[in-house]
Amino acid sequence: MAAFSLFSSSPRRFILVIIVAVVTIHYVLSMLHNDYSRLASFSNISEKWQQAHDRVFNSTAATLPPLFLNDTDYDDDLSVVTTTETETTTTTELIEVPTAETTTAVDIPSPPKRANATFVFLCRNSDLNGVVSSMRQMEDRFNRHYGYPWVLLNEEPFTEEFKERVRVLTDAPIQFGLIPHDHWYQPDWIDEDRARAGRSRMMAQGIIYAGSVPYRNMCRFNSGFFFKHELLQQYRYYWRVEPGVQFFCDVTYDPFVYMQEHNKVYSFTISLIEWEPTIPTLWSTTKEFIKRNPEYLHPNNSLRFLSDNGGVGYNLCHFWSNFEIADMEFWRGEAYQKFFDHLESKGGFYYERWGDAPVHSIAASLFASKDQVHFFRDIGYRHDPFQHCPSGEDWTRGRCSCDPKDSFDYAPNSCLKRFEALYE
């Protein structure tokens, strides 16, 4: 009762007693326990308080908008901060741009130099499987690195199935063109009775495509009209591709650019002897044109490739045009245009069976310099039944799938030796 009265009657005395007790206990514990002395020191208490303060502040700071931390402009209502994701990203980019620029310069190669060129593919809807095979090989062996466009031409509209099957083969642009009627079909002025008689004679001789008018349409179109098609007007160089051909080797450079930089107008991989019964009057018609227009004969021409007697007769050598990379400006030029018009006037595409291969070969050999015609020795190619397969380093570098011993280059009916002799 007395103790209770003491505390209740004098609060100051009560507080003083509590303080004395706490100090006494603290002193006794400090004397008896070293760890208690260290933990209870003022400096340690201050350090612990600061760590607790930092944890609370930093944890809160991590959730605050960056602009707030940077003391930049923001709305008075902090619940609607004006920072945007774009602005934040921009800040990050300012820090990382030097590294990104360095990486781009080292890791991303410059795009390859390209020529103004395209692939030209004359085909029908019925050729679909052969078209797919040829395009797939061309893309795998060459064009996947360059992305040159494709122009596919047909005398009839391509079906949607055809277009769908072809489009998946490449990322390069593809255009499907319809051949104008007058560029394809036998002209009305051709004497059909005479033409039919000529076909019958060749059929009797067992000549391939002897009785085919569509084949003659194709030869005439390829000789004088394909480069006039509206889809090809924007291009200068072309690479002709046909259904069912094979490309044996990787093409490790750009043949179009090679043609451009070396001023080539025509190139080939296979050359051979033409069937004489298909072109009995082609050479005499050519000589008639040259006699009338001697100015078109190039002074450094390749006549020796075509003739073994100074032009008196034609030895039937020609470049196989189912493979050709050429300059369409050459075909569009005055010399060739007048030459084709002269041939056209004779009707030999239908009365006989003049092929675009001998027509192109004669023109390139006579109207261009021999240095402007090129043999692509390192491009492996097959059009049944003949093929050109590279050899040596060309074969190895191109990872060619053909047998280098199986090549038409120096077969008895090949004209490659005559071509090579032009440069000896």
C-alpha cells in the first residue's frame, strides 16, 4: 500500500526510479557480457538505423517513375506522370548506341552489287513440275543470295495453282506475263500450204519437232519478240531458264555483274552443230543481209566460229540458247532489229525450222566483237541430252554434283574448240 502511494503521489519520483534501474541493469550486463556491450553501443545502433532507412528508401525508389528520380517535368498530380515508354527507350538507346553501331558495322555485310537484270522463263501451265525443279535449283545454287526477279511468260494465262506453286520457291519478285498474240502465233501472211509441205519433209527425215507449229512459234518469239515484252522493258540483262533443266554447281559470284563489268553481250555453256535440214537457207539469207548492210559487220567479229572458209559456207556451229545470259540492248539495237526483220520477211521460221539458237549465234558472232561473247566455264548445266560440267578448281569451288568426266565440251559434235580458237 505504501509503495503504491509512493508512485501515485509523485510521478517524477517514479520516472527517476525507472531510469536508475535501467542504467544499473545496463551497467551490470556490460560488465558481464562483451557482446552486449558491442551491440548496445551508440555507433552500432546508428549504423543499424541507417541500414534500415536505406532499405526502405531504395525499395520505394525502385518502384518510382524514372522521370521522378531524375527530377524532370511531371504533372502536379503524381498519379499521372508524363513519362512515356518511348522516352524511356530513348534514354536507354543513348547509352547503348555506340555499341550497337559498332556491331552493325562488323556483323552486317553490305548488300551485293547487282545489275539491272532478271530471269526469263518461257513456260506453260503443263510445265509446272519442270518449272518448279528449275527454279528451285536456280534459287538454291545462286539467286537466294541475290534476289534477282523472275519474269514468266506464257501464250495463255497462268493458272492460280501454277502461280501459288511457283511463288513459294523464292522471296524474289515474280511477274507472270501473257505473250501478245502477234508475237506468238504464225502470221497470217505465211503460206500455210508451203509451211505444211516443209513440215512433212522434215518429219520424213525424222527431225525432232519437225511437225510442230508451236515449236516454230517459240523459236520465232525467242528470236525477235521476247525482249519487246512490256514486263522486260525495265531490264537490260536476262538469264534464260527452261523447264526441267539442271544447275549442277554453286554460282559463287554474280554472272550479271560480270557481263556488265566486262562489256559482254552474249554468253553460253554449250555449243554444238545444228541440224542442217532445219536451216537450209538461213546462211544464204544472212549473207544477203550482210551484203546489203556491211556496216553492221563488226571488225573484230567471230566469223571463224561460224565458217571454216571465210564465210562462203556455214559450218552449223551455234550456241545452245536454252542457256544464255545476254544483254537485251544488243537485241534491241539497230543491227539486230534489221537482221531479224530481214529473216522474218523470208518466212524461214515456218517454211523451214529456223531456231533461235542459230539466229542468236550468228548475230552475236557477226555484229559484236569476239571479246563480247563469253563461255561460262564454271557454271554446270544440263538440258537433255547434253550437259556442261566444270572441272578442276571450278568443279571443287562450285560443289558440283555432276561428273566432270561427263561433259559435252569436246565431244565430236561440240563447237567449243572452234570458239576457243578465236582467242589463240
